[in-house]
Amino acid sequence: MKSFISVDPSSHFPIENLPFGVGVPRGSDRARVYSRIGDWAVDLYQLQCEGRFAAVAGLPEGVFGVGRLNAFMALGRPVWRAVRDALTDLLQDDNPILRDDRALRERVLVPADRVAMMLPAEIGDYTDFYSSKEHATNVGTMFRGPENALMPNWLHLPVAYHGRASSVVVSGTDLHRPMGQTKADDADAPTYGPSKLMDFELETAFLVGSGTDLGETISVADAEEHIFGMVLMNDWSARDIQKWEYVPLGPFLGKNFGTSISPWVVTLDALAPFRCPGPDQDPEPLPYLRGDAPGAFDVVLEVTLAPEGRPPVLICESNFRTMYWTMAQQLAHHTVNGCPVNAGDLMGSGTLSGPTEGSYGSMLELSWRGTKPIALPGGGERKFIADGDTIAMTGYAQGDGYRVGFGEVTGTILPAKG
């Protein structure tokens, strides 16, 4: 497959990808839905106004002229696929409709750096899973010892907690170090102040497309029909606040001050060539969590840390394929009790740590609770994130001469406001 638009092989956005996102073009105050190819954003609202999606059944007029993807996502996978197929056809090198019409190209194609990207959807609810066995084992070993690393339920169900949708932000949004209660191990009482143990968590997340009603369930076999696509996610964490507050109900203020996601939503159709088996599940899950299709994708994940005024340093290399519980299993478990899901709901993977030290997906693991500081080129070290540090995450699946990628999700930690 080849487009008439030249795309560098290292780009995350070849014709094989064509993700969806929402942005505001420079000089305008009106957000609309875009796709992306190479260095160009493709204005889907303008294409629809030009009648180029007329053959897509069930696509309402103006659905791409709004500042969120929710209405489009709610239409279901057959419509998502038909739009993407129509766009793929328009961008092919042997299709003259866009290729040979300069005026149309100028209305439809916008330099990507002239579009300010926004949150792709209105996030109604946000759930974060805990689905990397390596991460769960590492954290459990630190706090309970290797013999009790995994809690008794972990190998039987996708553990999760409900987060705060109001603090989900798009890539490039900087966050202040949170304030809260912490308690030192040797202290008699807690104190109030800024977190001293700021951390990132390398994650992916998926956005729910077509939803369900109260009382309905989604099977593992049908789950991917409800998954619109994936983004990168940084689940920022204040470890000292989290440690003091999480007993007995789990994370609260140590997590909900900010969660960053990348702006481009990559479809499962784009990722299909990179589908692969995930880790063996032993013991076998209960019947409602069993599925036949491979549920993992071979997606390379990387994290860099850039101290203020200094170049970024690669500190983690991991892969999505290590996730123990699949997205289909996560969604099936989420709804097995009849809990409804809606278009725009965000479901985080949990920290994606690999089997080696360099693949650990958090500072907590990389520095092993601060006992193994990370040395920085040019001097200095990090046990956790300092004010002024910028964390950037990227991810891509490598094809034959092309990449299907997510771009990146970035954020800088600013000093506390309190």
C-alpha cells in the first residue's frame, strides 16, 4: 500500500495507520476531527462536507465538526472501519481525487504542526487496570517480599481501580507537584506538604466506542467490537501520598491529580498486522475470561526523562505484548456484573514493565524504591522525578518499511502550588 503523500519510514503515521484525533487549526477557534498521515493532518469534517464519505452508511452529517470523538465512536465498528477504508482509498497513490486536485488538497490537508491537538474524547469514566505481571511482582516484592508478591486474586481476574476522569489531560499539559498527606516509616503522625516521590507509569489505554446499557455484559469474543482504539498513557503517581492513603480502599489523591494521554487514537485495524500471543495464563481463567484470538500486540514502548534545560535520556524500553490480561478480558470483566460502559470511557492497561531492569515502567521499579539511583549523562542522578523534569513516552509497531505509531505523550512536573 502506498500513498501519493511522501511519508518517512520512521514516521508513526503512514497510510497503514490513519489514526483519529481532535484539534483546532491555527487561526481558528473551532475544533474538528482529523486523521494523520506523515506530517499532515487530514480534515475529516472538510472531507465530509465535500461528500467524500457519502457512501458510508449511518454516518451523520457534521459528526466530524465537533470537538470530541464521542459521537463518532458511538456509531460502532462497521462505521469506524468504513470511514477509515474510504480515507485509505482517497490517499492511495493511484486515486486522482485528492492527488490531482490541488484546491481540494489545500482545503483538506493541514500541516500537522499548525493544528493544536486536544483530548480526543470527553472522558466520562476512567478505569486503570493492573495487568502487567512483572510490574505487580516487582511492586509486591518491594512491599511484601517475593513469597507474597502477587495477591491471591491477581492470577484470576484483571485487578483495577476507578480513577478521576476530570484530571485526564492531553499530551503537553504540564502538572504541578501534588500536595497531600505523607507519613514516614519512623514518624508518629503524618505531615502535609508536596509529594517527594513523584513518579510516572508507562501505560497504554483504550477508548470505549459503542457502549452498553445497565445490566448488559460484553463477552471476550465481542469486546474488540466495542474498543475504538488505543492511546499512550502516563499515570502520574505520588508514591509517598499513595503509600499512606491506599489502605484499605486503594489509590486516591496519589493518582488523581493528573493522567496524561496521547492525542492520536490508533485503531485496532491499524494494529492488526502486529497481533501476537501474550503471556501464558496459568491457572486458566474462568470461562467468562477465556478467548481464542491472540490478544496482545507487538508495540515497542520507550520512556525518556529530560531534566530542565538538558537533553532527554532514555530510561525505559518495554513492550505492550508483555501485558498479562488482554484488553478484551479487561472489558469483559469490567462489564460482567452489568456495569454499563459509554463511548469515551478510558481504560488504562496498568504499568507495562518487562522482564529486565531496563524495561521497568516506573521510577519506583527503575530505582528500586530509591536504592538504585539512575545516573544522568553530564552529572546528577534521579531516584524519582524532580521539578522541571519532562517525561516523554512513545510507542510504535514496526512493519516492513513502515511504522504504525502513537506519536508521544509528554508532560513536565512543575513545583507545587501549595
